[in-house]
Amino acid sequence: MYRQLEQYMRGRTEIDDETLLYIFSYFRSIKTKRNEFLLKEGEICKHHYFLNKGCIRLFHINKEGEEVTRYFHFENTFGTALSSFINQKSSFECMQTIEPSELLVINHADYFHLVETVPQFGFVYKQILELAYIKSQERIYCFQSLEAIEKVRWVIINQAKLLTRISNKMVASYLGLTPQTLSRLKSKI
């Protein structure tokens, strides 16, 4: 149950078995169904998740009532609605498992207790924040400046599993395209 989290931690920092067991004691395992909500718009995000299996999608509903996907978290990563989780304020996003998923979950208080008391966990948290910032900037600058076909090529090169595991509708909402446009462009590449 904790093997993947152990590999994740050991791959990022030097950590002994006793410290790992201490960290694991704050997590619990849950299984979710396809399309199960972990967070709805307006709720406060109280949990951080480590994905052993499955996928979490972060999205919001725009003024036209359409889903706009911001990010997908896959196996061997941490995922949450970071702004709401850090600030403990209402989320403008939803979090949904789009596949049956196996997750390790930790609550807000325990997560930040580990950040403050376990240097290795604090270091990993810093890496999570840095990666979130980089991915956010990458998406903003990349997607604002690219033509539709270039966005699809970017996904093929940088996030190919989106096209094999995620529905065209969700990938299109991530790219800011219609599903029909995405299908047409995929056939040209």
C-alpha cells in the first residue's frame, strides 16, 4: 500500500525506514470509483492525495457552464486543489477521480505537521510547490501562444498519456478546444 509513496520519497530525498513509517502513519488508504468527486466547487479542500493508481482531474465550470480542465494527476504523484488546501478557503475548482483510483489521503493538519516536523517531508513539499508553479507557468505561456495544432503536438510530446487514457472531451477542455477540433487535429498529426 505504501510502496509507491516510499519510492517517491526515496527518489527525492534521503530518508530512513523509521521516518518513512512515521510519515505513513498519517496516511490512510481509500479506493474511489470512476467520476467520484473528492472536492466540489465552494468546498474547502481538506485533503492531499498520493495516487497509487488512477487519475485525478482538476477543473472548474466557466460562465457558459462548460468544464475547463486545469490539470490531471496520475500515478506516483501528489494531487490536491493546492490554493484551497493551503489557504483553507473555498475552492473554485472541483477534483474528480476519472478512473477507479487507489489513493493515500492525509488531512490538512497532519500534512502541515509533517511539513514542519519532518525535514524530508518539508523538502518534498517544497518540490511539489515548485513543480506546481512550473507546470502552471508552462501551461499559461505555452497555451496562450500556441495555435491549436501546436497545442496537440505539445501534448503528444509532453503528456502523451492524456491522449491514451483521457476522453477527448476532457483533453479538449484542458487544451481550450472543442472535442471536434481536437479529433480533427489528431487525425492530421
